[in-house]
Amino acid sequence: MALRLRRRERPTLVTFVTRAGCHLCDVAEPVVRSAAEHAGVAFERRDVDASDADRAAYSDKVPVVLLDGREHAYWTVDEKALRRALR
């Protein structure tokens, strides 16, 4: 019996969840924006404090990187891992 691996689909949207005054966000955003642009994937920036749901889910984790709504990274961003995930 052969094992068949399912190929994951390439993400179509990178969401960067941030908050005003977050120094980690200031460092991570250019990395995330550049990786999305390089991969040709849409980028959106979302303020964690603008939504009760986001605040409940991500307040202690900002910055957060979501790929098609799934959490990919928080606090720090590994650029190589993000670029790999966007291929």
C-alpha cells in the first residue's frame, strides 16, 4: 500500500495582526509584508484592538501572522519559515 501525501494549497492571504505601540510589530511587519509581496500573496493589516474576537484570541500574542486565517507565527517571525509556507 503506497502512502499518498496530500499537497497543501498555497495560501492566498497573509493577515498581520498588530497593535499600536507594539515594538515587535514594528520589527515584524516589514518582513511579513515583503514575504507576502515576494510570493504574490495578498497582505492585510489588522488591529487586534478593533475586534473583540481578535482581542480575545490574539491580545497576548501580537504580532500574529495568519495564513488564510490559520495561525502561522506570533511574537517573532522566522522569515525563512514564512517564505517556505508561502510557496
